[in-house]
Amino acid sequence: MKKSQVSTEFMFFVGMGFVLLAAYLVISYNYLNLTFERRDIITSLDTLEQIRNEINLAGRVENGYTRIVNIPPNINRQGYSLGIRNREIVVRFKNVDYARLLSTHVNLDTYTNGSLYFAPGNKIFITKVNDEVYIDKICNMGDQNICSSVHPGCQSSYCILTCKDNVWVYSSECGFGEYCNPYIRRCELPS
């Protein structure tokens, strides 16, 4: 065998090695991107389902139920938006809308026109009064009394939530000598 033939064959095999390595890198890069896209979809849907389950739970429990749900500050270190319209909840992430239907009709706060949008990191206030589920975020805007401004038919026997320092707290709107029991959300006499 001649030396030139050996060096030619060596260069051919080294070149084929580089071509195979490049093909492997392109394929693995595509699979890695696909994995990240799937992770984004799954995380978006998980966030959507978590909030949806909280709202659906409010529709199934008794009157007086309240819950504050913290919206995650981001999804996989990226921004997103959350919107609720009547019986639909939507998460918009990377210009893709992920939507699900709610099992209950939702009454939004009185300051909206049928749609309520939440920014990442907001808090959702969910409550059930008179067999109606209400969703609010007005505590972030400094609302003073959730019962008088949003929820019709609040009775004095219920403990009323008020917004103080952007946190919903129970205040006593009870009769003389009664106190607000936040666990049952009712006014009662001390025992």
C-alpha cells in the first residue's frame, strides 16, 4: 500500500467522523428543543389546571368558602398572562393560548367588562356567596370592603373580608358581643 493511499483513507474516515458528529449534534439539538417545548406546554397546562381546580372546587363547596390563590411569578423563567371569561380560563404563554372550561359560572368583579386578566405574581381571591362563585383581584387595587362592592346579598351574620395593606383579612361586622370566626366564616358568641 502506498503512503498516499493510507493518508487518503485516513482523511476520508476523519471526514466521515466529522459528518456523523455534525449529524448527531443536529439531531440531539432538535430533540432538546422538542423537550423544552414539551416542558413549556406541560408547565403551562399544570398552572392552568391548578387554578381551574381551585375555581371548580369553589363551585362544589358550601357558601362562605374563600380561598386566595397565588399565581406563579413566571413559567419556566418566562412571562405569561392569565385570563378568565365567564366559564373559560386561558393561559397565554409564548403567544399560544391554552384554554379550559370551568365547571361553574364565575362572577367577576364589578370593575371589569366580562373578562378579568391577571399578571404573573397576582393573587386571585375566590369566594362563594349565595351559591355564586366570585373571583376578584381588587385587593391589589385597594378596595375597602369586598362584601359591599362585589358580592350581593352579604349578610351581617357572615364575617366580612376587607383589604388592608393589600391582604384580605377578616373584619368583625358582627353584632354586639359576637366575634368573627374565620374558620367557619360566621359571627358567633364567645363560649
